[in-house]
Amino acid sequence: MDFFLKFETMALLSVALISGGMLLYPLVQRGMGGGTASLDTLGATRLINDSNPIILDVRSPAEYSVGHLPNARNIPLDDLDKRAGELPAKRPVLLCCANGTRSARAARQLKQGGREEVFNLGGGLQAWQQAGLPMAR
């Protein structure tokens, strides 16, 4: 019993629990996404080349004007509920934002609204730029 009461043991157990939580966090986030697939930049470029998705940037118009994915439309996350009907039906949707957080929320909204093929660009435009992929203005 003394073993579990030592400071070093408590510190090690704390580190183990925190590390385990950090490893599980992406799985929990994916589960909260309502089945929305998160694509890395390679998966996103394959989707763009193979399936002609609607590319939807959910950042603000000011952020969008600085740079965005080629052929992307801009509907800010706050307006998505009102404007989701503008998106052509039966085409996959690739969502993006600065880092993948807002687009994950947008993906959940679209899935809950009945869209079937919804994909989130994991890491957002930060990952896209780090991969050296083209941007449009």
C-alpha cells in the first residue's frame, strides 16, 4: 500500500492517465463528428480529383479573401444553417477552415441536416499550406 502513496508513483500514474486521455481525444472527437470523415491533405486532393466535391470554406469573408482552396465557396459557419440550401444536392462536400475546428462543426451540421457525403479537411488550411498545395485569392 505504501507503494501507491509515494509521490513518484502518484506522479507517474498522473502522467499515464493524462497521456492516455490525450491519445483517446482524437477518437472521441471523431465520434462526436457524427460519422463525418476527416481527410488529410492527400485524401482531400484525391477527393477533389476523383469526385468533384463542393469545397466549402466556413471562415469569415475577411479570412477567405486572404486565401482559400481553389474553387472554394465561402459560407461562414454562422450562416450555414440559413444557406445550406445553396449547396447542390447529391455532390460530396469538402469543408475547410483555418485549422479544422469550425469545419468539423459545419460537417456535423450538414450531416444532421441530411447530407450524406461530408468530409472535413483535417488540420484545415494550415495543413494545406504546410503541404505546399495551391491557394487561390
